[in-house]
Amino acid sequence: MTSQTTVDKAPQSPEHPAPAPTKGLRGHPWLTLFSVAIGVMMVALDGTIVAIANPAIQKDLGATFADVQWITNGYFLALAVALITAGKLGDRFGHRQTFLIGVTGFAAASGAIGLSHSIGLVIVFRVLQGLFGALLMPAALGLLRATFPAEKLNMAIGIWGMVIGASTAGGPILGGVLVEHVSWQSVFFINVPVGVIALVVGAVILRDHRAENAPKSFDVLGILLLSSAMFCLVWAIIKAPVWGWGSGTTWLFIGVSVACFVLFAFWETKVKEPLVPLGLFKSVPLSAGVVLMVLMAVAFLGGLFFVTFYLQNVHGMSAVDSGLHLLPLTGMMIVGSPLAGVLITKVGPRVPLAGGMALTAAAMFGMSTLETGTGSVTMSIWFALLGLGLAPVMVGATEVIVGNAPMELSGVAGGLQQSAMQIGGSLGTAVLGAVMASKVSNDLPGNWTGAGLPPLTPAQAEAAAEAVQVGVPPVAPGTPAEVAEKITGVAHDTFMSGMGLACLVAAGVATVAIFVALLTKRGDNADAAGAGVHI
């Protein structure tokens, strides 16, 4: 069968004929959808399922607060940097091969994490997870676009997007069940049998498709510059509370990051096959859509990082209970997404996106008021409001970004939207984590002294701050019950002050995003946006 499409061309393009009729299992459109959905489900789940496992990983491996941040950041950064390049690899070498390699590598990296006995190995294999996940995500989309006729593609993409949305939303609940009843390792081990199924089904069902005008070269220098820029920026933000914001080391990393970003932008204007065609950003609505995705992810994924520690370490909930307490958030995302889709179709993306970010800002402000004794009903209200606010942004961002891109770059624009979300998640975890760490370091000494507790040595104070940043009271074995109770009270109050400030910052970010959303509009190629959906 002659390849008929690429992620860089809309399926309606006249130079790309409709898919040839299929006989048997291989290349069957709906079986192809089933096959790629299995693999993509793993990647979507791992974006949120690990949040529930983080407290257990931290305790079991004795990880620091910064270590736990890198469990999330390593995954998001690898996904963000590799997604567009991975899409081009699929164009060049075939989407079927790229997808199967991605599935295999993702499952293998997941198993390796479960077998790891040090936090360093967990982080390394999380990065590998992200890289292999980046291979299979755009390949899955390319396979769908090449297999389905134009009149059925939007329905297929919609179902595919629902699988991703449901997997993302259901991650905390599944993670809670696995962590509590099996182990934190099972959160990763579960990907192994799922990956094997996806590999076997994919080998039988998927038919190879390649782009007719695939790139002959890859922007290796662009990849290195962008990766270096992102790493140095996130590393500086995470380490700044330890090094100090006035430290030369902190600003050295920030300076290197800025220099790499500038060099990357310059290089992209010179290279024949750029990693990111900068001409895309001449469109104000498209640029606004990308910025909106980054800001949304900063507020959402950065805030979610702390909520699991709050539920488990402050409220003392089990992993399952904490996952269930997040059900209003995940449930409203699932329920609100189709409603948001209908609304956006009728009135366009601008008002729903701005309204969604307004609800998100209100929810994050409400979460900043949570206390150690806040009841489940109050928490559920704010979590539900957050899910309702996120739904329009998740649904509408693709129409804004892909719809305002040139038709021949619709696939690249779709990858850009997903990359923006991963970058935002990484920055959110880093920035809000730095806010938390600074607030705890500033407040803990005064709170400790005010409670009449014995003075701490510098080493003890540093260790206590590390524990309090994840909501764990630094109670030494053999501590009298009365003193342990005071330490617990100080630890939880200090953690809540840090989390409250972090949520206020997230609310501020979401507020800025409201005004960014007002710059968006439905693009001339909005009908092609469905072919670039990334949720």
C-alpha cells in the first residue's frame, strides 16, 4: 500500500489520496485505533499515576525533595524535547516501526524502574520512559491519520483523545490502589504486560506508513541546544533554595540556559530541517495557544505535585483514599471535556479558554486556603472546580494551535502543543517546588522556636526542612509523645504555609493565562485541527 499521509499534511489534502481498502486484520482502521490506544494509554497514565506513588518512593528510597521533583521533571522534559523529533523519525523510518520501538522501550524502562533500588536509577529510567514515550505518541497519531478515511478520522481522533484524557484523569486512582495493595513498584511493573500486549497486537494489526517527503537530516544541534537550555533552567530553579537566589552558581546555570535558548532560536533560522519552524510563531493566536498550554500545565501539574503529599503525609490518608479524594478533579475533567468541545464548536475557543483559566485560578486560590484539618467536602469543591476549569483548555488548545498553523505544518503544530504541556509540567514542578522549599526554609526556624522545641544544629535544621517540604514531621525515634506532637504540629503548619504560597503563585499564573486566552481565535485550518489532537 502506498503511504498516503504524514503528520505534516492534513488528511483532506488533495495530493494525499484516501486509504486503500484493507483486507484481513492488518491495516484495519478500528483495530489500528485499538492497537495504538493501548500504547498511548501507558504514556498518558504515567503522567499522573506516579504523583500518587511519589510519597511512597520518597520514603522507601530516602529521596530528597529535589530528587522527587526530578522523578516528574525527568519524564516531562524528555517527552517535551523529543516529541517533535520523534514525529520526524516516524516520517522517515515508518510510523509502525517507531511505534513498536516506543512501546517496547517504554515497557522495558518501566520494568527497570520497578527493579531500581536507588533514586538515581529511578530518575535515569524515568528519562528513558519519556524518550520512548515521545517515540510512540506522534507515531500513533500518524498511523491513525494514514489509516482512516477523512470522513471517519475526526471520530477516531475523538475516541483516541478520550482514551488519553481518561487515562490521565484515572492515573491517581489506579496509582492509589496499586501503591496501597501492592507496592510503588507495581505502578511501573503494570506497564510491562500492557506493553507486551501492545507490541503483539501492533505487530499483527499495524501497517507501515511513511511520509512521502520525509526529512533526510535531523536537527541534532537544535535538539542539544534546546535540551541544554531546559535542563539548566529547571536545575537552577530546583537548586536555588539550596544555593541561594543570589548565588553565582544559580545565575551561572540561568545564564547558560538563556544563552542556549538564544543560540537555539538563531540556529533554527539557519538549519535546513529545523526542529521547530520559528515561522509558526508569527501567528499571534498560535503563539498565545502555546503559551496558554505552558501556563495551564504550570498551574495544574505543579499544583498536583503537592496535593498528594498533603493528602497522604498531612491528612494521613492511604494511597487509595488520596486517589479517591482526587476523583472530583479527574471526574470533572472527563465529564467537562465533551461539554467544552460542544461549547467551543458553537462560540469559538476564546471565551471557553478564558473562562476555563478563570475557574482554574479560582480553584488554585481556594486550594491555597486549605488547612491541616480541612474536610473532604471543602477539598472536593476546589478539586472539582479545577477539573472543570482545565477541561476547556485541554480540548480547545489543539484547535487554536493547529488551526492557526499552515496546513503543511499542522502535524508539527500538534507536537508543539503536546511539548508545551510537558514543558509547563516540568517548569511548574520546579518553580512551585522552589517556592515551597524557600517558604519552608524561612518559616521553619521561627515556628520551631515558637513552639518551645529544643534548638537544632545546622545539619539537623537542613534535614528537618527536607522532611517538612514533603509534609513529614522530623520526629526522631524515642522522642517523648508530647514533644512528637509539637513537632508534628509545627511540621504540618509549616508545610501548609509553603503549599498555600505555591498555590497562590499557581493562581497568579492561571490569572495571567486568562489574558493570554483572550488572544486566541479559531484558525483558518480549524477543520484540520482534529487531525492533530494531543490531549
